[in-house]
Amino acid sequence: MSSKHQNQAMHRLRQEEFPVTENKTWFNTATYGPLPVTNVNAQKEFLEGMMMGAGAKGVGHWWEGAAEVRSKVGTLIGCDPRDVALLHSTVEGLSLVSLGLDWNVGDEVVVYDQEFPAGVYPWLALEKRGVIVRFIEDLGRHRFDVEDVEALLSDRTRVVCISLVNCFHGFRAPIEEISKLCHSNGSLLLADVVQAVGALTVDVGSLGADLVAAHGYKSLCSGYGIGFCYVAPKLREVLEVSAPGWKNIEDAPFLEKQLQYNLRYASDARRYENSVPNLAGMYGLGASIDLFTGAGVQLINDWVLEVSAGLAEALEEKGYPVSSSTRDGERSGIVSADVPDGDAERVRAALAEKNVSCAVRDGRLRISCHLFNDWTDIERLVAALPTP
């Protein structure tokens, strides 16, 4: 047993922060990540303050509080807080580009044909304006190569939109190489990191994407209605504000200027925040990020990859062939496995009866792990799996 198996920090977080592990084996973070205790406490503190009429924080939770959480996001993903917008969902971030770019007839967008719908529909909606959506074909591989993207690029490709970690089979895309390809072609790269950030290391400088978005309810373990979007400074120069509101205006923090109606947007990514975010969720997000950064982002990354590797090995030994890529650099916290008789829902239900939670996606068993999972969870999963 390696030192990672015995990691005290992960064990402490499991015991102190994730009470779901007391009664369930939670291999379902790809559906939603359970809230840690510190997240719930942060939300309760804010909500109880509202209940009792507590005064606003500084000039308002939506100013000083939001700035504090943007800073925490910046620390987590390695960017300037001025490049962070606090939004409500991943698709809201992606839609900043679908709605805010100056599209022309014949422009092209490249997406993966195994992409989550939120990464596809914003572009399909542009087809009525003459935009062409081109699909990277999976061809049963449950992965793709940089060359597959390159083959679809043309001088009309405006955007490539890819998930860093695929929600169906867990493929960790080579975003770093794709970004170089896109930028040499003059195309924008958008990365959906909702299935990665919090569980895996996500550094926007290394990724090279022009926009990086994530909802908080999956691997960020932060609940619904709050997330973040990194918008690179160069992208902000050409990306129009598609939803003007009171909060994305430069003078919005100054109450005495509200009736001047000066339509001048903030220069930083706040220009894409048109209203007050889910404030309770926002403080919860900040608490979850503190948890991840306090434990060590790289430590969590290594732990998750080791647990997922153990999962893949155990599933194969039990007779459930793993379809997820096991190549170096392509693994994540998601492991997708075929069910021998094809009835994945039957197996999922059998596991649920033993308090082992996972999901079925694309006809396969999807098992997803996070920092709070360990080898005892794998043993429970294997014991609960029906023998093929």
C-alpha cells in the first residue's frame, strides 16, 4: 500500500467534511458533488444573517463579497481575479461567446460528437444565422486526438468548444495542444471544466483556453446556481456584452451615479455579470475552494487519479470492461464501464440498494470519484456489483 493510500489529509477531509460517506459510497460526483460541511456552514451564516436583518458586508455582498470569491477562484485556476466572472452555470459562460461574438454566414464551430448538450446547443442555435457546426467524430474510441481537431479546422473556424473532462466516458482532452492549434489558426478555444476543476488541476495559463467555464454543482462540490467563467483579456476586447444589466456597468458600485445611466461596461470580466449572483451559493463556493486549495490542488489531483486507476483495475477484474481511456494524460476521476449483459440500469439499481451511488450514461456504468473516495469505497463497490 502506497503512502497515498494512507494519506492523512484525504482521510481527515473525508471524515470531517463529507458526512455522505458515513452512509453511502458516493461514486456519483459527475452527477453532483456532495456539499462539504464548510460550504453548508458558509451558506447558513449568510442566510441566517439575512433572516435576522444583518447589515450588508461593506458596500454590499455583491461587491466586496464577490470580489473576495473571484480572488479565490483566481487562486484555484491560476489567473488574475479581474479575469473572473461569477455566473450561474457553465452554459451561461459558453453562451457569452455564442451571443457576444460578431458571427457571419459561413463561420464555423468545432465540437465533439460526444459532448454534453450544454456545449453543443449554443452553437446549433447559430445555424439559423448561417454558422456551420462541425463535429469531431468519436468513432467508438471514447477519445480523440489533436489531429482529429486539426482535420476540421479551416480559415472560417471561429470557435472550438471542448470539455476538459468528458462527462460520458471521462476522457481528459489534450486542451493544451488544442489551444496551440487554435491560436495558430486564429480560432478561439473554449473549455468546459465542470467535470475537472476541484478534482483535477486546472490552470488556465497552462490550458491556454480563451474562456474557461464551470458550474459549481459537480467537482467543485458547491451546489446549484453558482459558478465561474474565466474570460481572457484579449477575448474581452472583441466579445460584446450580450445581456446588459445594472451590475456590469463601470459605475454600478456608486449609488450616487445610478440615475446617470452611463452605459459604460466594466473593463474586467465583471462586465459579463449583469445581476446579483446566488449570494449564499457564492459564499459556499468560496468555502469549497478554500477546502481544495488548503488541502493542495496537486495532492487532490494525484489522489483522484490513483483512486480512479484502482477503480478501473477492480472493474476489469470483476468482469466489467472499462471503456474510458487509460492512456497517460487522458484519465480523470470518471470511469465508464460496459455491463456484460447490456443492462446498465439494472446494475445501477442493484448498487443503489447497497448504498453505492453511481450513474448510467450512454448505456454504460459511470463511476466518478473525488477526494473523499478511498480504497474502502472500491471494495464496497466490488462487493455490491452483480457477478456477470
